Amino acid sequence: MSEWLTGLFWVFIVFSVLVPMIRQRVIEMERVSVLRALERRRGTRVITMIHRQEALSLLGVPIFRYLTMEDSEQVLRAIRLTPDDRPIDIILHTPGGLALAATQIAYGIRKHPAPVSVFVPHYAMSGGTLIALAANQLVMDENAALGPIDPQLMQQNEGPYPAPSILAVVKQKGPEKVDDKTLLLADIADKSLRQVRGFLMWLLEEPLGKERAEGVAEALTDGRWTHDYPLTTDGLRDLGLSVRTDMPPEVYRLMELYPQPVRRQPAVEYLPLPGPTPAPTSGRQPAKR
């Protein structure tokens, strides 16, 4: 009996290990199938950069995914390996991350000879917005959002502090009434803003013209909105940007294939299709008074 229980225990262990691996492999195969179908239909190379904002639990420690230098290396490698005459589709879902990584990717997109389209099914904030605006064509879900590109500064594990807010503090109080640390941050903030704004103007000058590009670059970097403020399709069009909403269905299908770890109690639930309309009850209706 003891040996039977021991064998059953090990079968359970092996089963618990193999099932998640098999399930993950099946999802990966489905993703490849969707990517190939989208590439064949549009005649493009499809590159995905999908960062889930929700935390993953690893030994009780939350882990978040952001735009990193590794992402930059992989995206630039994919662009480099794409023939010059082949268009590129980038599916983008990110809360942002390193400014250097976002700038490199945006530069690589703009330098690709063939047209580049960026698809944003849900959101592309901060550095993700910089990448989205580098494309020749921006396609968003009607409820998707981009975000401001004002630099966020860290100082000795403090922050992040928005660069425009640091400059506003110094301006309001006066340089003589703030400490050296704040003045140092203000100097870095000023340089960061000028760098980001200049690069953004370079990206937008060709499609928008110099004057409109300056206006959009200032709006996205001057701190008039909080860093997580959602810029919807209507808001982006008000700024003078061209946004399409004809999202390919394969993009939505692909997003479903990047699932989060199963939770004990799902936060959102819905039926796949609306339920049947209840049939009218038979019998005599009560008289109205």
C-alpha cells in the first residue's frame, strides 16, 4: 500500500510538471500560427512587443515587465533581418520603460525603407508612445490609449519625478530657495526634456510639418498631463495626428494568447456571446390601474 501511494505521488508530480509545459507549448504554437496568418494576409513581417502590466507572482514577489534594452536588441535585430522592400507590422502593448531602448527602436522603425505600421490593441504608454509615433501608420483600437512622453527621473532610489514638475518647482520657488540636489535634478530634467522633445520633433516633422510637429512635441512633453494620462484616438486626432481604427482580428486573437497566470478568482468574467432573450410569459397580464 505504501509503495502504491508513493508511485501515485510521483505520477501526480510528473503530471503537474508536464501539463503546464504542454499547455504553454500549445499556446506558443497557436501564436506562431496567428503570426503566420497575419503575415501572409498583409504581406509583412510581424514583430510583437507585448509587456503585461499585471504582476506575476514568484515566491510572493511581484514582477512587472517593461521596455528594456533586451527588447531593443531583439526588435532591432528583427528589423535588420527584414528585407528593405518588405513592410513591417509591430504589435505593441507596453506601459513603457527605458527611454534609451524606446528611442533606439523608434529610430530603427523610421530608418526602415519600407512602410512600418504599429498596432496598439490596448495601450502603449510613455516610451511605447514614442515607438508608436515613429511608424508610418498608427492603428489603434477605438478604446486604446497612448500616453505623454515627459521624462521621469530617479535619484538615489527616490522618484520617479516628472521632469516638467521639477522645473516647475524651481521656477515657483526661485533657484535661490531650493537646495543643490533639486537644482541638480532641474538641470538633468531640462536636458532630458530638450532631448526627448528634439527627437520627437525629428520623428514628426516629415509627416506633420515643422510647426505642427513642434506643437505635438510640446504637448506630449511639457507636463500638462500626468504621466499615466490616457490619450485616446479622439485626443490624438485633436493634436493633429493620423490614427486608424481598422484593427486586424488576428491582433485581438494574438493578445488572447498571452495569458496571465490563472487566478483563484477571476477579476473579470463574461459569457462568450449574449444569452438568449427570455421568451414572453404566457397567461393573462394583470390589469393596469
